[in-house]
Amino acid sequence: MNILHEENRFTIRNSHNEVIAYLSYSFETDTVLIANSTFVDPSLRGKGVARQLLDRFAHYARAHHYKIRPLCSYVVDKFNNEHTYDDLKVEV
């Protein structure tokens, strides 16, 4: 799937150019991104699409030396249950 980075979100579009999946974020500070929400169209659910979006977002954060504060329930779950993203967690 082709994941695009558009205006503070990572998106997947269908052949009609409609957004069918996204992970949106905002800036908390110059070094911290907030993962606001993740959406995957029902036709794509269960196929690892949300994970692909999160992995692309994580790659972007690492490349630009950002940390991530998850607000989105999907990202909160992955941050709490997988060590893959430990380097991106905001220190409390």
C-alpha cells in the first residue's frame, strides 16, 4: 500500500483518491509529536493497515528525532504492549 505524508497525517487513498486509512498527529513541542487518531476503513481492517501507518509514523519520528505522546487508543495500546517503540516514548 502506498502511504502518503500529507498535512500532519499519514494516509492511504483508494483508486478514487479518497482517504481510506490515516494516522493523524500534531506537534506538542518542537521535539514531541502527539498521535491523535488512527482510522482504517472497515474493508481494510484486520489486514495490518493500522500497523503499517504506525510504523511509517515511527520511522518519520525517528528520522527527525521526535518523541511521540500517544493519545489515540491504537497507538497507546502498541506503546504499552510492544517494545518496538520504546525509543519514541516521551519520558515522564
